Amino acid sequence: MIETIPLDDPDDPRLAPYAAMRERDLVGRAGRFIVEGEVTLRLLLSRQARFAAESILLAPERVAGLVEALAAHTARRPAPPPVYIASRSVMSAVTGFPIHRGVLAVGIRDGDPLAADLVPPVQMPALVLGLAGLTNHDNVGGLFRNAAAFGADAVLLDAGTCDPLYRKAIRVSAGAALTVPFGRLAAGEDWLALAACLSLTPVALSPRGAETLSDLPALPRALLLLGTEGPGLPAETIARARSVRIPMASGFDSLNVATAGAIALHHLRASVTKSTRDKE
Amino acid sequence: MIETIPLDDPDDPRLAPYAAMRERDLVGRAGRFIVEGEVTLRLLLSRQARFAAESILLAPERVAGLVEALAAHTARRPAPPPVYIASRSVMSAVTGFPIHRGVLAVGIRDGDPLAADLVPPVQMPALVLGLAGLTNHDNVGGLFRNAAAFGADAVLLDAGTCDPLYRKAIRVSAGAALTVPFGRLAAGEDWLALAACLSLTPVALSPRGAETLSDLPALPRALLLLGTEGPGLPAETIARARSVRIPMASGFDSLNVATAGAIALHHLRASVTKSTRDKE
């Protein structure tokens, strides 16, 4: 059994973190983020989650399906988050738009860790994704999903890349933004200097890459660098990294960056695994 | 110069095909489809397009940027489509929602061709994508984009797969739905019988595939079969095809089907090219 707290006043102060959800997406939430839907809530409640839930808000008919996940989470926590129950119409009145799925939660961010703390030590294999200037939440969410699928150890973000804990990015990531470790580059930190410092081979994906992806040999420790659709990575980054291209029929810009990233992660994952096996 | 026709009455009968756009998405358009935005309109006007434009509807300030593409299209056509000009507010009144980009067109469908007519003859290399029961327009649109990127010869659809010329599918495809040839399987037609008849090796992508994608040898003629996210391809199809899986860290269902399809198309494109080169 889990304890639930029924609420029926949209102005209840306990619901304040859920209020005016779309407007708040734009201005930020002071150290909090919103999780929507059952798949992502289950990840937030799982052992894999990197973040704690502050509160959970469910439509009454959604409790039964989630009771086991909630109980398991509660059992692991000295101070489990409150589970509020409200009708979909109260939920919609609070958030300001129709809440069809009836599953919401507020999570608490921690400070973004340093890049160096997320990358496996030098004697281990490593697959790290680096995002440079990606401002589209769908693409960043999709890349977290793909990073999780191929077991990337971490995702590193430059200052120009958008927030993976933005509401839509979490949803598109299928919750992977809650589980895959990510960190920001320090101000002025350079991708290539970082790669050298962490003994990672920098691999820059670009339509102008010098070699094709499938010719890239096995790499035990790789940092895959992706730039934004359109301008792509800076020429200087491409020149200093090992640059690879995905051969395409219709040239530049025909693949979505999250899709191109998935193809490269698939190749590098096999490559990291192979080079580790060859060494053994 | 191109001739344009200014219209300022939302009830003008020449604008009827653009009316109540979202409602019409659901009930169909009797042999027509809607193209939105400059990228897709340019494809509809290009030589690559498989379909003719019936009319074009632009906001006045969008004409200058498109005048060359319109003129080139007009020059190739004995009866070029009319180019209507209307303010964004008239466009929005007609369609029933805000039209920000100011670029719309109506295209004319032809009958879906037969599968056999789309596949290159037996002595040629071939890469064909087969979609079984894909009901999500984002996924079908994304797969057309990926099919174009890797130069697939055609996309074949079973009766359960949604329409690639649905408004959102065209948009997500970045216009590839207008250029990549596609056809429907005949009622009761079986993927495996079709593959045998066209001398294509059927490759079924499935988390339960017998071999990993990267171990799949070069195939000169391949039919890549994808099933819907969730249930996937029928067990019987998987059993009768060459079945391959993409190794993943977190198991079943962690990649989006359009992304998984892109990874497989990338591998098969290299494979089709390689086996052709080996033969020469």
C-alpha cells in the first residue's frame, strides 16, 4: 500500500510547481523539472534515475497501474515524495492545458557534474557523446534515447546546447534524459582539449568528414561530436578531430542529426566492444 | 516572371481544397494532398517529384524567394498550376489554424503503383524498404526521409501502414514522401512471396533477430522489413526471412523504429554497393 493525498483545489499551494506549465517551460523552474506520462515516471522512480522526485500527481484511475513502482520507490527512500491525487480537470486547470494521460511529477535537478567525473577511467573502454550547439529539444531528446540504447557512458553538452530536462526533451528521450549521465563543459572549455585530457579519440561527424564511418577502425575510447543541423560543427573542430561522414544518396543535411548520431553510436559501440575484446 | 492570382475572400471556391485542413486530414481529400512549407514545396516543384501540383497558395512576401523554382516548374508544364496569393490572415481563415510560414500547395495523387513495377530488374542491385503495420505518421515520414538519404529504390506498404501523403508525414519526411517511389501490397499479398518473386533477400529487423546487423554479409538485392513499435513483425515473417537485430544496451524497444530503420538502411546500402563492386 502507498499513501496518497487527494487534492481538489487547483490553487492548493502543494500544486504550485505544476502551475502554468507551458509558460514555466520558457522561464525555467529554479532547480526543478517536469516529468509526464507513465514510461518516464517509471524511469524517475527506478534505481537507474539520477534525480529524485519531489512530488507525484496522478489522476485517480492511474494509481492502480503504478502502485508497485511507487511502493518499491517509497521503500528505498527515507523521505519518499508525496503522491497527490487529482481529477484530470483539476490537473488541467492547474497546468493550463488538457492533461490526457493523468501522470505528472516534479523532479529535483542536482548541479550538472563535471565532464571528467562522468567518463570511465583511462584503462576502461568508453563511449561518450558530445553535443555542440544543439538547440532543438526534439533532437537532444532523441539523442539521449539513442545514447541509452547504445550504452553511452555519458553525454557532454556545450553552453549552446539546450536543456535535456526541458519537458519536451525528457518526453522525446523516452525518459533517457533521467538516466544517462550528462554534464556541461566548463565555460571556455574546448572539446579537443577535453578529449586529450580524458584519453578519448574525438570523432567529428560531418558531411565533410575525411573518412566514411564504416571505414573507421575499432576505437577503445571515443568521444562522438555532433553539431547542429544546418551549420554543423565548427571547421576548426572538424580539422582537429578524426572526422567521419555517413555516405548518403542526396548529400548534405538529408538525415536528422539524432538519426545520424544513432548510426554513428551503433558503429562506435560495436567498435568499442570489438577493441576491448581484441585486447583481452 | 510568373503569373499570380491575388485572392482575398476566404470563401473563394478556388481555395476550397485548402479549407478546414485539420478536419480534412482525418476524412481524406479524394485524390489530393497538402504540402506545407518551402522545403517540401520546392520538392513538389522539382523534377524529382512523383506528383503534380494542382495549385499553390502563398503569402505575398514568400513569392520573391520562390519565383525561380516556380518559373522553372511552369516552363516544364503544358498546363502549370495556378499560383494564388493571399495574406496570412486569409490563409489562416481558410485552413482554420494559424499559417505562419505562408507556403501551401495542393498535390494530386496518382494511383499507387504495383510493387513489382517499382523494384529494379533482377540483374540490377536493389534496396527496398517494406513497412508492415506502421500506423504512426511521424515514423512513416521519418522512414521516407531515411529511405531518401540512403537511396532506397522504393518503399512498399502493407494495408495496415498509414498514408505517406498525410500532411504530417510529408512534413516529417522533409518532402521525401513526394520523391521516393512507394506502392501498396495487393490485398492478401505476402511479404515473403513478394520477395521471392522479385529476387530480393527479405531481411526482417527485430529485437529477436537471429544474427546481428553488423554480421550480415553483403546482399546485392535486399528487402528490409520493419514492423510497428511494440508488437513488431509477425513471428511467422521473422521465421521465414533472414532476421537481424541491432544489439542494444537496454534491450527491446529502446530505439525508435525510424531510427532503427536508418541504421539498417545504412548497413544495407554499404552492403548493396559492396556486393555490386565485388561483382565488377
